[in-house]
Amino acid sequence: MPEPRQTPGLVRVLGAWSAVAVVVGTVIGSGIFLVPKAMTEKVGCVPAVFAVWVVGGLLSLFGALSYAELAGAMPRAGGEYVYLGEAYGPLWGFLYGWSLTFVAKSGSVATLATAFFYYLANFCPKLEQPFYKVHLPIGPEGGPLEIRYGQVLAVGVIGLLALVNYLGVRLGGGVQVTVTLVKVGLLAAIIAIGLGSGRGSLANYHSTVPAIGGLTGFFAALVAALWAYDGWNNLGMLASEIKQPQRNLPLALTLGTAAVMVIYLAANAAYFYILPASAVASSNRVAAEMMRRVLGEHGASAVSIAAMVSIFAALNGSILSATRVPYAMACDGFFFRAVGYVHPKRHTPAVSILLLGVWASLLVFSGRYEQLFTYVIFASWIFYGMTAAAVVVLRRKRPDLYRPYRTIGYPIVPILFVLGASGVVVSTLLNSPRESLLGLVLILGGLPFFRYWQGQKK
């Protein structure tokens, strides 16, 4: 077996369980607590909601199976940045890394940190109060910008996890395993309490609400489900720090994604056992409403704690993995040279961690993170589809490439994922044309920088 190419400065210290924890812990954030409402509003009946969860899970699993071949063949830091560059040229890898660093992942980290303080505000309402106002037209709708106590807390959480991951990848991985185990345990308890309470009704599974319905409603609900499934692809970004990557990367991608799918279906079974479709469609916090009906206000408070633990794990996994992309770009000469610095003792990309932490914190204070995140969904799924298609492209372009794992069901599985990604892209473009096109503009804004760094390399 050929020795996997190692990225200079990084060390392989994360085992199989750490890799699985990155997948499960990063995927399961706040989505499972929020998106059932939007999905029910779109499709209108409970069987259709479950169908969307299954299709979204299978689509994610097909993506994971496709990515597993690429990760096993190219176990280097950077994930899609590496795969897209190898298949289509450095420009495509750069555009992906550019969008991830400044929009997609930084916006996601800011969104998760803000969601963390919103759940904590259930116990401390003062967090939602503003304490300072910037009297400049930089706030929502051109008004003044208000700074809330909770935003300071959110930035503190980002800073804490950035420090943890700076201190060492082994420490960051250990935190990820621990918090993910706690998260899964809490979710399992919520599911068991809901299904075992005896306070629900099987008739709820046949309840309906007025909805868009049809293929349009199904795809709109699928976009929401895929947002809840998003994050399974992050593991490849950490490939230079995974032990036995040619075995553990494919294993963790497939096992982790399948585990998330099972957890999501079980959670929805508990929600709809206690709540009819009308209650799910009218509740912004479905899990809290379910637990309120079973255990009262103490149950709703328990869900807030579970949500905070879930978000904390997703935040740590995002910072742990995403910081390897700008680092890999810098190592290849396509980003600021300092970002390629690795701490000589801690073996972590210190400057890259600092960059993502500071930029995500600025987005928290700006209040524009959700807007940016919406903008980039369209382009992100273009990149996901192109990455899965890279399995087919590289089979032809690089038949000599050592592939310890080959995608099960090739070429049907990657093609089905590409078709699914195309459906998401078209649906997003039709439903949010302005945001989609603005997202493309943001990403294409990286072209002048690519040309500059390309010239520097020459």
C-alpha cells in the first residue's frame, strides 16, 4: 500500500472514533430542532416529511460514498479544495476554498454561535438586550447597528474553541468525541422520552396541514433537510491528521452519515408521536414543544440544554476541520503565505485558526451571517455536485491513482448524487434567484486574488 502523502507540519493523531465524531458532531447542530416545521409546511403530511428525510439521508450517504473514494485516494488537508483542483484545475479548488473561508464556513460558524446564545437566552433573557449602538447606517435596513450581550458571548464561544483547537488537534479531537457522545446521549434520551411517554397518538402520523405540496414542495422541503444533513463532507478537510486515512476516512464518512440519518428519523418519529402535523408546522422549536407536552417547562428547558451541547459540538467540528482549507491553499501558494504557518510544537495551523475565528466573530457582530450563508447555499451545492462528479472524472483522468476504497455502486451512486445536487441548485435558483446570483458574485470576487497568487507562483 502506498504511503499517504503527508501535509508538512501536521501530524496524524486522530483515530477512527474521532473521525466519526467529526462527521456526527458537525452534522447534528441546530437543524434537527428547527427544520421539521419548514418541512411540514412545504409537504403537508407526515409520511411525506419522512420521505424527505429518507431521500435527504440517502442523497447525503451517496455523497459520502463518493467523497470516500476521493478522501482515501488523496488523504491531504483541504477536502474539496484538493479534489476539485485535481479533477478540474487549481481555479476550481481555489474558488471553493475562497467561498468556504470568507462566506460559507465562517457564516456557518457565526450562525451556530448566535444560535447557541439564543438557546442560552431561555435561561438568561438579558442576553438578547442591546448594550451598545453604533450610530452608523450599517445595521439591518440601513439603520444603526445594535450590539447585544449575547453577541459578545457568541464571540467568546468562538474564541474558546479556536483556543482549544490551537492548543492541539488531539485536544480538539478529544473535545469533539466527548461532546458528540454527550449530544447523542441527550438526543437518545429525548427520543426515548417522547416515544415511551404514552402521551402521544399514532393518529398523528396521518395528520395533515395545508401546504405547497407536489414536486415543488418536496424539493423545497429537501433543501431544508439537506441543510440539517450538511457537514458530512468536512472530514476530508482533516485528512492529513487522520490515522490510517485510507481505511478510516471512508469508514467514518459512511458510518457517520448513516448514523445521522437513523438519529434524524428516530427524532421525527418522537416529534410526530406527540405532536400532530399542525403543531409541528406552527412551532419554531419542535423538540421543546414535544418535551413541554410530556414533562412541562422542565422538559422544554432540557431541550435547550441539549441544543446548546449539539451546537457546541458542531461549532468545534467546524473550526477543527474548516481551518485546514485556507491552510492548504496557503501551502500551495494560493493564499496569504502566513496562513500556511504550523505551530512547531502544537502542530496546528495557528494563523488559519485565528483567521477563521476573527472573521466569524466580525460576522456575528455585523448580523449579516445568515444573509451570507443563504447566498452561498446555491454555489455550495454546485461545488458538492462537481466533487462527486470528480470521482468519474478522475477514474478517466487518473487511472493510475491508488484507490484503497472504490465507491460502492459506481458510477450510479455518484451520478445520482450529482442529479440530486443539480435538483437542489435549480430549486434554490428558482426560489431564491436574487440570493443565488449574489452568492455567485461573492464567489467570483475571488478571481482577481487567484490571478494575483497564480502570478506570484510563476
